[in-house]
Amino acid sequence: NNNVAYASIDEGSHSHGGHGHSHDHGPPTEIKSFGSVLLLFALSVHSILEGMAVGSEKDWLNVFTVTAALSVHKVLLAFALGVKIVDEGQKLSVHARSVALF
């Protein structure tokens, strides 16, 4: 009987005498979720600065132009935040709070 253990570092799985299983060797959930919280905070500060830029405009045409550009920009940022939250496996309540804050 030749029981040889094979390990696959890239996939995080290995075999023990005919049966295999995998482990999550990534950071703990608490550390993973910190990334989305930090991103949400950074995007919130970013949004405040964008609002200040719109508020500093004197010409109404520039206000509408900058607002339109920032709206497209914000959609892309919201997508990035959503991908980060989904990647971390967060609950639906976290999604809802993040949308409300963003």
C-alpha cells in the first residue's frame, strides 16, 4: 500500500491516502472585511472632495458638466465597491449598509 500525500500549494488542497480536502489559507474574515470598510471610507472621503469641486464651480454649465462626469465616475466606483464586498463574501445587510453610506 503506497500512501503518498500530494500537496498543491496553488489550489490549497491536498490528498491523504485517497481522500482529499481543501483549506482556506487566506486571511480571517475579520481582516478580509476590513478591506471593504477601508474602501468605503476612502470612497466617502473621495465623494466629499468631489462635492467640494462641484460646489466651487461658478458657472451653471460647468456644474452640470462636472456633475454628469462625476455621476458616471461614481457608478464605476460603486461597481468596484460591490465587487470587493462580494469577493469578501459579506452578508446582504453589509451590502445594504454600504449602498446607504455610499
